Amino acid sequence: MENTTSKDPLHGITLKKILEDLVAYYGFDTLGELIKIKCFIENPSVKSSLTFLRKTDWARKKVEELYIRTLPKLK
């Protein structure tokens, strides 16, 4: 069997980890400016944001795109 590695930069990374890393790096205030969604602006929390992002594909896609752009800064 061949060992193949995924070319997906998000392979193996949970949405919770993505969100926690972005909140640690930017904070909810800056996240709300970068991605204008209510769960980052009004009474933000990781739990409520995860609930919204798991239900809303377009918002999750924006968060994942920001994470990919931010990834080099996180390492």
C-alpha cells in the first residue's frame, strides 16, 4: 500500500481547532471585522460560533479560507 498524504491544508483539523486558533490569534473583535457574521460580533463565544458555523456552509467556508491565509503566521 502506498502512503499518500492529503493536499488539503485542513485535513485532520477540526472546526473547533480552527476557530480556537483564529480567536487566539485575532480575538473576536478582529474576527468580526474580517468576517462580518453575527456570531463573531454580538455576544461571541466559541460554542455559539461553532453551532452557527456547523449549520452554515458559506460562513464556515469563509472561516476556513481565513485560517488557510493565517496558517503561516500561526506556525
